[in-house]
Amino acid sequence: MTINQEYPWGECNPNIQLEHHDTYTTYGCLQECKSKHIKEHCGCIPFLLPGNGPECEPEKYYNCAYPILHYIEKRGLCKAGAHSFNCPVPCEEIKYSTVVSYSTFPSLRGLKFLSEKFQKSKQYIRENFVYIDIAYKDLNYEMTQQQKALPVTELIGDIGGQLGLFCGGSVITIIEILEYLIIKFYWICIVWLIKLPKLSNLINEVQHPPVKEKTAVIS
């Protein structure tokens, strides 16, 4: 079992849902992506791909669907892996390793027993009887889980520790700095409000200078 972290710590996207599969897998996502492109261009769906629509006939598959599949692979229209691709890695994935082993069936004693029981020849038993055993290879499981290299709480604690070690900083120091900036901004605003009327009067005098009266001297 593999558990992947969501973006930006990992590459999985828990919001992706498949139309024709109950559980999200990269393989199922790629199959649906290819099916959509082929249906859009050819109007049919190959029998190996999921989807709702008419099945591609052999001639249409050879003339249309197969070239579209080659174009998809060449252009990378259906990519898997990264968060920005069409099919990112699943957030949870369960894989079962399969092993196939076989041997001659049945043994000589078993062949004689089955031949007498079913009243069939030994050749018939050899050619038509099979014994299939399906079981788990191991009765335990392995979990691989991605972890955040540095969670937010540890990041804040690390920054605070570095400030305390090298700068002698603490929460009180940060509050004092914020208090100084707020008070500084407050007094700047007060001075600006005090000077604003004088500045407006000065601007009015420049734009509208007073008119000097002319006096005539009569002799």
C-alpha cells in the first residue's frame, strides 16, 4: 500500500474522480483520457477502452483510432505522474504482487483415483482436469507513506529557535517591533493631517494669486 501526499508536498490530487471506475488509478485515468480523445475525433471507442458510445469497427480502428493513439503518445496528451499532468499519482494505491506457478496434474496416484471416480480415461483426465489454487503470497502487508519533510508547526518552531539563538528574538520582540511600526505610522498620519490644511491653502494661493489694486495719481 502506498500513501502519497497532496500537492504541494506530493503529486496526488484527491479531487479527481473517474467516470467509469470506482477507485482512482493512474492506469484507469490514462484509459479514460485516451478514450475521450478517440471518441472526439473518431466518434467511436475501441473495445479495450472504457466509455459509452459505439464500438470502433476494425476498419475505423485501423484508419482513425490507431493513428489517434499514436498522436496521443507522441504529443503527450495523456500524461501520468506529476500534479500538473492529466493523471497524477493516486493518493492511495494498493498493489498485489502476483506469482504464477504450475506443475503436472494430477500425480500418478491422483490420476488413478480420478479415473476410477469419474469413470474416465487417464488421457481424458490429463487433458480436461485442472486444479487451481488462488491464495495470498504473504499474510502481511507493507505500507509506504509520504511524510512532510517539515510541517508548519515545526517550521515556525525552527524559525523561532533560530531567531532566539542568533538574534535574541522572541514573541515579545516581534510584538515590540509591530508596536513601534504602528506608533510610527500613527504619528506620520497625525503630522500629515496637521499639515494638510496649510498645504491646501498654499496650493490655493499658488493657483489663485491675489489681485493687486492699481491706484492712479491725479496731479
